[in-house]
Amino acid sequence: MNQNQRFLSLDVFRGLTVAGMILVNNPGSWSYVLPPLAHAQWHGCTPTDLVFPFFLFAVGNAMSFAMKKFETMSNAAVLGKIFKRTALIFIIGILLSWFPFIKYDAEGSVVFKTIDKLRIFGVLQRIALCYGIAALLIHYLKPKGALIATSVILLLYWWIMWYYGGPDPYSLNDHIGLQIDKLIIGEDHMYKGEGVPFEPEGLLSTLPAIGNVVFGYLIGRFIQQRGKNSNMLYKLLAIGVTLVALGLLWGTVFPINKKIWTSSYTLYTVGIATIILTVLIYLIELKGWKRGTYFFEVFGKNPLFIYVMSGVLVRIYGLIKIGDQNFYGWLYTNVFQSTLGNYGGSVAFAIFHVLLFWLLGLWMDKKRIYIRV
């Protein structure tokens, strides 16, 4: 398997997820978001709810190639590499949450953003923790042991949620993860988007998310061992369909839910990711269909950097005042909404930013700039 075969389908899949992240994170207005581009209100799963678990799956898939060199490294070197990458991604996540380090106060004056209200956890922080723990499980327990450990984690998470939760253990206010986050993280450092302090990337719900990375690794390893051929794809498709079915079945008693990352949600999203990756391998590697793939390859070659820069730009928008609006609101209202209406303008605003960061990725690829964390 040469380098191009190894990474084209993965880059396309990973690029799809990064483009999806930018699309769903940057509507012109949160008041005008089309249903497929919004998260499920609580239980359930929309196309938007697939984006984050798909990225974790892609992280695991890439690990199935990258971790081979761990076998020739000392224990100290392996631990150093895993902990360094975990810490670096986590710190970048915190800095992105804190950025741009200044804000406007009630009187309109610019003041320094203190850390007393800083959100500690988020998307990048969860990616970091899931990568670090999954890498340790895979390296020390080997693939079979990591699969068993992941299965135990998914079952244990279900039991903890059911046994220690309130009267409605899988609800916003009664799930045990909320109490753990309030105790350890503190309400001041938690997400407030649900109307109450609630951390969708909280401590307890990170456990089942590790499964998306481990399964991504195992699927990547399976592809490498079996080779990209029709027989492998039939088996890969069967695995994907089985995982989706198991997720749906488990979801009847442990509802599929992104915000508390239920174990059924892990299986369901891994299954769908596996099916989509199967289709991509079939089209790209077996049928040689390359038309249009470069668009997503561009995102997939610098995924974390492009995602971070998309967050940086939005926060810079918030600092630029035009009349009584910040630049984000002004751009949507005066360019997109005025031309295409509420929902059309909101979607176009998001697509504009996908294309904007594609141009950044394109420039980086042409300059052969690849930023690895």
C-alpha cells in the first residue's frame, strides 16, 4: 500500500468533517439555522451531530498508520510523544476559548478577559483527551485489549449514568455527568448555551467518546491488514451496518444523544462513519474516482490548524464594531441576509466561510505547508 493509497480516502473523509465543522459552527444567525444544520435538541441525531464523532473516528484511523513507529521506540519516548501531543492540543483549545483575550465591558470599554469565567473544556480539549487515552489503551493493551477495554468503558458509562443519575438519568438536569462537572470544573468554567451551566464536552461524557477514536483505529488497521479490495469492503460494510443496528437497539434503553455522548451514540456514529468510509474507499481506491476529491483533501491535510483558524476569525469578528453591531452580525445582515433572506443568507454565510478556509488550505497545500500537532 503506497503513500497515496494510504491517505487519500482518509484525507477526504477527514476533510469532509472539517468542512462540516466550519459549516455548522458559522451560521449567519443562530436564529435561522436549517434543521439538518442544527444539533438535536436533546435525544436524537441530526447530520450535524455526526460531525464531531466523525472527526474523532478520523483521528483514530490516522493513528492506525502513525502508531506503527511506537513499536520501535522506548517506553519513555512513547509516553513523551503521547503526553506532549495531548497537552499541546488541550492547551490550544483553552487558548482558543480565551482568545482574543480582550472584550468589551458594559460601558463599551475594552478590558482584559480574566480566567475566572474561562470555559476549560471544549472540542479541542475533548480531542486531546480522547487521543491521549486511546493511544495509551492501544499501545499497552494492543488492539484486542483496547477493544475489550472500550467495550467495558461503554457498558460502565451506561451503568454509572443509570445508577447514579436522578429520576430521569439521561436528562439535562438529572444526569450524573452534570454533577461531576459542577464539582470538578465549576459552574463558572462550564458552557452556558443550554440556559444552565452544562458542559457538553464534560469529564464523564469523554469516556464513551474515547470509543470513537479506538474504533477508528481498529477500522484503519482492518483496512490495512485486509487490503483495499472488494472482499474487505463487503466485510467493512457489514461491520458498519452491524454497529449502526447495535447503536439503534441500545438506543431504545440508552437514548442516542450527542450532548451526553451516550454509548449508543458512539456505536451509531462509528457505524455510519464506517459505512461512509467504505463508500469512499470503493469510489476512490477501487474505482479511481478522483473528481472533486481535492476540495476535501485540502481540508484533510491541515485539519486542526484550519479548524482553529476558523475559530480565531470568528472571535476577531466579535471585536470589530460597526455601529451597534459587531462585524459578524454586520456582514450577515448587510451582505447575506439582505440578498438571500433569513435562512438562505444564514446558510450562504456559513458556506462562504467554508470556501474562505478552503482557500487558506489550498494556499498551504500549494506551499507544501503542513502543520502537525
